[in-house]
Amino acid sequence: MQLMHCQMLKEISDDFLQMVSGTVLINYHRQGYGGIANLGLANVLVNSNYWHGIGKVTLMDGEIRTLVNHKKVQPLKVLLLDGSGLRGQDLNSLLLNNQELQILGLFSLRIISLPRCFCYLKKLNVLVFRGCDFLEKIDEIAELTTITVLEVSGSCLIESVPDNFFQQMTQLRALHFSDLQIKVLPKSFYDLTELRWLILKGLSHLTELKSLKKCQKLMVVDLSGAASLPTFPEKNLKSLSKLQTLNLSNTKIKSLPILHETKELTHLSVSSCRNMDRLPSIRSLTNLQVLDISWSAIMDFQDKSFESNSSLKILDLSGTAIPWVPFNISKPCACNLVKIEAKFFDCLEKLRVLNLSKTKVKDLPCLSPLKNLHQLLLSGCLNLEKLPSLASRKLEELDLSNCQALTMIEDVSFQHLPRLRRLILSNAEIERLPDLNSLSNLEELNLSGVISIERVDFIEHMSKLQHLNLSETLLEQLPSLSNLKGLKHLFLRACQQLEALPPLEVHHNLETLDLSQTAITQLPFLGNLSNLRTLLLNDCPSLEDFENLEMLHISQVENLPCGISNLTQLQCLALPSKKKNIQAADSNKVTGWHQKPSELHWSFSIVDGMVSNTGRALISYNDSLFVEFLGSNPSLLDTTSNHLLISVHPIEVQNGAEDLVLCLIKSYSFLQH
């Protein structure tokens, strides 16, 4: 449900929801520390004269309503309604019949303006419009004098709000405007003295924000995504002494206000502020838990030490131009982070997330003080040569992907990490894999591109593994996977020494199986993999089960071997070539291409929704095999046919970027032009 997702409600039982209690701050995206701003009802409705609790609610026909006692009819107090819940009823009459509403949530309604009946909702405390894409005006809300929480998000056609809009909303405590097209806030906004939460996310056209000095009770200010906003209105935050969260990410703001007077501040984010090159002193922010300056232009710290910031849990410096992050900072220079001094982590015992991805550090200081560290992210640290001892028994994620200078990891590194759930070593130049036998709680293991790997017997003990990627390794044999009953994704792409698979009958949870570009000669029976959605067998020329299979006609999907035809959930199927060495297609047939298909390494995927039982499957052919397929199915290119969808994309994807072209084929002219 929408309110449960944004932490406004929690489920107590199948029939009851309860309001979330306690302080709710911005949910930062790294394991509960970042990203989605919510309304903070647990804070803003406390001590409200109009608020008497949400009561008991129930789910009925796509709507959430207050429970009704059939012996005594009670007025409806809570109504959460999505676009499909109206069932033809007129919104105006619906609200006229429920004038006692206290909470009204309208999601994805196809309305342009609001009905006049809004002025009759005299007891309304909470009003949420979310995803109402066609909404152009919200002027009628101005007459709601009891409103305490207001959200209008995702209505990108709203370009202005009347100046007197907030004049009668004297009790407003939480305001959430996101993805609107307004350039300025109405004048009456600046008189909202009871405001606690101000969320103005994604207001890309907002060019001006005036002084917030009258809003002295503000706890959260989120201006992230206000990409046209050049300045923050206050030079210091003395008037906003209760502020706990300040998010200025993705704005044009050049400088932060002086932060000395905001001792309650816990979250500070200036991520992707490309015009901001300096961070003011944060020494007085003793309660600061999150400092995110990632991808900003900041090149300097004013403070010599973080010793006073003992509550810091997240420090994100990824993508910055900071040259030094020492215990005592020396004169900086304009280069990427290359060194962290020995004592830097000594005062950061509460740090939970350390993200130094894509920096130029060669080595790290001792991490033993970081006993509460949950995530260590070092992806793309091309110069990192040595990994220090990992002493945090609470570590859950370690990412060393693309650490190309890291050739050795000591065996002891993983012996005391009982909570590790995610280990990413992809494309690391490790000469010898350390002992991983103790990692019994791993849920994701990515060793793709670690060419030193020939055996992975240790995975037999990883019974909780869900995601296993061994692509592009020298793996010769897989051990038994029978103990990995929760496995969902298995990637073995380009394991060119791998000729056989163990039985897979027990893996009913498997959703992805990638065997492309392997030397597999025979598939195990796959018909029991009831949840399999993606099966990739392209460029497996040695597969015996497909050697005698004639060019697949699109009506023959039901006759595939190894139980593939029984996979009712299959959405993507890439078939192997029937010849070990497919020659390039005759150049006369592909004169429109600058190179022959086999040289370009294109993959062609085909969907025909008009043929029974094939609309669910995506069939993929590579290079000239696609041309041969068209030759075997000429009727599909009939000019009267409009149901064949062709997806064209490169087989090799560089740097994570993939160009995708979708075409509707009606004639052979596609191959000629």
C-alpha cells in the first residue's frame, strides 16, 4: 500500500493497520539511510487539536476505508483511493457523501481539476495527491482550514499556485510538493509558522526561495532536484535551530549556510551539487549521522578533524575531487582522493557505510575502529593494492569490483564476517581466491571476470545463496548445487572450459540461467524449473540436444528439448546456433549494414504475439542465424503483418551501456535499408 511504503502505516495483522510511531526521518537509500522523503506523520500530527488517531481501517475492493460497525453506521474517516477504485462513481458525489473524512489519499486519478466539494471537508487533516498526471489546478484546496499534512506529487502539469493558497492553512505541519512545474512558491507559504516538514523534490523550474525565518519549527528541508535553484535563502540557520535534515542534492546552490546553530542536524546531503566547491565547518554538528557530498565539486574540508562528529554513520565521498581525507588536513590540491591518513577512522566508531568507490586510494588505514561498519564499497578503485583486515563482525556488504590492482586478499580477511550477505569481486585481478568457506550467510556472490577461478567447491556450504555469478572465469566443473535450494539467478556466461552442469531439479526458485558462450554439451532436464523466466543458450555450439534441430519455426516452440517447452513462466529464451561455425551471411542480403552481421555481433530477438503460446517467449538469434530464420519463415514479413516485433542490440555491452532498437517489420526492406 502507498502509505505503508512511505512508512506512514504498518501492518499489525491481516485486517488492521497501525500508524508508525517514533521519529521518522528521510529514509537514506543505503540499507535504510537514503533516498525517499516521507510525510513524517508520526511527528507532525502529535499534539494536533484536530487529530484523534487513524483508528481501524480495512481493505475493500481496492480502497482502504475505516471499519464500519453494521449495528451502528459510523461516518467514513479514512479513504485511500487509486485510479481503478472509482468504478465510474463521480468523485464529487463520493466526497459529498463523506464529509467527515480526516484522511484522504487519491492516487493515479485521471482528473484535470478538483471538484468544488473540497470546501465541505471541514475535518480533513491529511490530503495526499500522488501520481495524478493530468491534474492542472489545485486551487480548491485553499479552503481547507483544518489541513495538517498536504502532499501533491507527480502532477507535472501544475505550473502555478495562487499567492493566497496557504492563507487559511494555519495548522499546516507537513508540505510535500514534488515534480511540479512551479517557478516560485506562493507568498502565503512564507507565513506557515507551524511547518515541520518541507519537501520540494524535483521542482526543476523553481528559481527562487525566500527567507524561511518564520518557519522556525522546521525539522526537514528537502530541496533535492530543484535544478534551477541558485541559492539557499539563509546565510546561517540560526532561525532554524530545530532542523534535523537538510537535502540540497542536485541543485545549483553554490554555498551552504553557516551550520553552527543547527546542533540537531542529523542528515546533510549536497550530492551532485556541481557548483558547490567548499564545505563549511561541521564541528558543531555533534548529532550528524549522514554526510553525503558525493559527485559534488567540493575539494576542501574546513575542519581539521571529525573528532567531534562521533555520531557519524555514513560518509559518502564518491565521485568528489577531494585529495586528502586525513585526521589533520593539509593543504589540498585539485586531484582525486589518493590517501587517507592513519588515524582518520579512529573517531568514527558508529560509521555504518563507507563508500570510496572510484577513488584513487592505493591503500586504506586500519579499519578496526569501525566495529559498526555494515557496508564497505570500493568499486572501481583502480589503484587499490591491499585490503586491510576487516574487523567488523557486522559487515554485510563488501564490493571490490573492478579493483584491478588488487592481486591478493589474505585468507584471514573473510574468517570473521559472519553477517556478510553480499560479496562482489567481479573483474578484480586476484591471483588466488581467498578461503570463503566461512561465509555461510552469503546471499549474493559475484566472481565474474576473476580469471584465476577454476573450482568453486566452497559454494556447497552457502545454503542461503540467491545470486551466483561465475561468468568469464576458467571454471571447469560445478560442484553439486543441491544445497542451494533458494538460488534465483545463476550466471555462467563465457565459462569456456565448462562442459557439464549438475542436476537442477530441486531449484524451483531459479529465475535466470545464463549458459551463453559456454562449452556445455548437454543440458540437464529443465522442465521442473517452474519459475524460470530467462534462459540464455546463445553461442553454445556444442549442445547435443540442438544439433539436429532444424531452423526453429515460430510455431514449433512447443517442441523444444530438455523440458524447455514446459517452462510456463519463461519470458526470454536465447537459442544456440545449430552449427559450430556459422558463416557470415551473404553480403547481398545485408547491403544496408556497414559490416556483416557476424562482424557486428548483433543479437536479434523475435516476439510474435499472434501465435498461440509464443507471445510469452522472447526468442533470440545471433548474427546470420537471424537471416536464416527469416528465410524459413517468409510469411512473417508479409506486408499485411503488423504483429512481429524485432529487438536489435549488441551482444557485447561496454561500460554498462546498451543501445536498444525496437522495429516493426513489414517487408524485406528492413534488411536492405
